[in-house]
Amino acid sequence: MLEFSDAAYRFFPAEPSPFLIRTGRALNRHIVLPGKNHLIREIRIEGETEAIRETRARGDRLLYVINHPSHSDPQVITEVHRQLGQPSSFMAAYDVFLRSRLAAWSMQKLGHFSIDRESGDRKAMAMAIDILSQGQYALNIFPEGNVYLTNDRVTPFLDGTAFIALKAQQGLDDARIRIVPISLKFTHLTAPRETVTRRMIQLGEDSGYHFAAGSTGDPMGSMLGLGQHILRSFLKKHGYETEMTSHGSSVYEILERFSTGLVTGLEEALALPAPKDPGLVDRIRKIRSAIHQIRTAPEGKSPTEMTALARRAILAIRVNGYLTPYLTEHPTIDRYDETVERVAEDFYSRAMPRTGPRRAIAMIHQPIDVRAALEAAGGKLRDAVSSLTRGMESAVQAGVHEINRANDAPGATLVVEAG
């Protein structure tokens, strides 16, 4: 969601209970995953499963890094680890723990801990490093930092994950830490075009948007018009009154202009050099890296100032990907459903129910040797952080592409063909 948590931060440490972990995994497998909030009917594990067994047999510490395309990701990865026989812990956004006392207690007993993604959360980093150093549990992190609902396009990874792995490795004499990228892909086992279209029509009624007569027969055009209307309302609510004034521009031009303005302002605030590459994604990646470095430095800016900059960076990257040609460049049922879900979620400020049964595919990649990466960078932490982050991100994106090339599910069907 494009909203940010305004609740006061509190750190929730992991307090794993082996009995409750076993119980939780059984409930997740038989009740949670097939339930209405997820509708996962199949899970396929592909890739380097044997390499995982070998690294565990050697006593290596494992850090799993996964793309974050949906709200079902932790539940699917929990089942993946159950099938692999891998005890593991999740680093999760603190607002998940604030939903209720039972939610917080359950998460902690399942071995998970909180992080404030918008500040230099030293307690969370210390716990992550400790979990890796001890090696009893693997650690799961979603380096995108948020759910972006663009399964086919990986959002630039934050570099905090690589920083955690490297700091943990520096504290170990003999044991090695391995980063294991996982490409996660969801695809529909049916073609729920009518269900998704009904959601879009309801969203139009609730948001005060009026579709042109007969326009719902054109899903792409209807989605673009509705999305622009809702995004304009959202930006106005957050103090951006005129950013979505079209002046005859397309929605893509408007969004690019707005994102560029946000990015330029952030570069100036962070005193970053003028970009050599005008691409917004790389510029945002450098901004997020700079914010992380300032947060973890003792002489960093004030927490209030850094939180404001972090929020603007998140807004920039989310708006930049919002209703871009992601949908129209390859309008599959999966992407159509994702886009309507994203617009609805941003409007209602809550996760939306599923529209149909899905298959989840988890492609496991060859583990990355963190010590070797640090040595290749001449022992320079900052250089190793950058190279590791890009390597993880590239591996996950390549895996998503590979899964899509072999996807034979109805969700891969083009919307026009499914009609």
C-alpha cells in the first residue's frame, strides 16, 4: 500500500518455540495457504535444492533473499522451508506485530522479529546478525522492503540485507554465510477476468469515478483511467495538489514527471552528484543506498529528517512503477489482476481478497559465498554491499523471467484471449 505506518515504533524480538513452530507450519500448510486470503492450490520448488542440502551439511549459515510480490509470500516461503526441513526466521515490518497482541505473540513464538524500515533500526540489525552468527535458524529477508504487487518486475533491492550478511560474516572465523536468492512467482490456475472486472467496477463506484459507457469492455483503458483518478486523489491527500494535472500528457508522462521531481529533490537533499545515467530506477537505487549509509553512520542526520527522506524515496519508487507500461506491455491475466488489486489496495488501505486459485513457484538459486564477495571487494564493506545487492537482485529477476517462459497456467493468458 502507498500509505505509511504512523504508529509509534516498538521492537519485537524473536522468541522461538520449537513446538509452536511445528504447530504453526502445520496450520499454515493445511488451513492458511488454501484459505480465502491466499487460495494457494499448488507450490512448486525448483532450482538448487541439492546445493541447499550441501551447504547446510557443511554448517554454513543461510540467508534467504526473496522478491516480495504479494501478501502471501511469508506463508509460501514458510511451506517451502518446511519441505526443505529448514528452520528459519523472518524479519518483518513492525506494523504487522501491531495488529493485535495475539499477532505479536504468535510472530515472536514462530521465531520472527520486527524492523522499522524507515529508520536505522539497530536492534533489528543486531538480532539479524545474531541469528546468522548462531546458525540455528536460517534468516529470511525481503530486500524490496515492501509489497509492490508487480510480480514480473523486481523492485530495486535495499542494500541493508547485504550489509547484515557482511557484518555477520566479519564476526565469524571459520563458518561461512551463504546468501540464497529465491525467485517467487504467483500465477492463476483459472482466468478470473470477470471477477477482476467486477472489482474494478466496484472500485470506480466507491471512488467516485465514472466509466464511459461501454468502456468496461476495454479492460486496459478502463484500468488506466481509474488508476489515474485514484492516484490523483492519493497525491492530493498527501499534499501534492497539482502533480497529476495532465495538460494533455499521458498518464505515463505525468507519473514520470512527478517521480523525476521527487528524485531530483532527494538527490539535492542528500548532496548526491549529478546522475550520469538518467534512468529513474538506478537513481532511486542510489538514493536508497545513500539513506541506508547515513542511517547506519554514527554522525548521520536526525531520525526525523531521515524518516522524511525515506518516505519520499519510497513514494518515488512506488509512483514510478504505478500504472507504468507494466500492464500494457504484456497484459496477462496475472498482471491485470495484480494491477486492479494494487489500485484497490491503495484506495481501501487494506489487503484485498483473492480472485481465484493460484500456483506459487519458488525457484532457488545457487548460494552466494559472502566471504568470497568481501574478499573480491578487497575487504571494503561498502563495495561488497553494492556488488552483493546487485547480484541478488539480478538473480531473482532472472529467475522470474525463467519461470514466466515456462508458465503454462491460465494466468499467463493475455486478457484479450481470456475474454
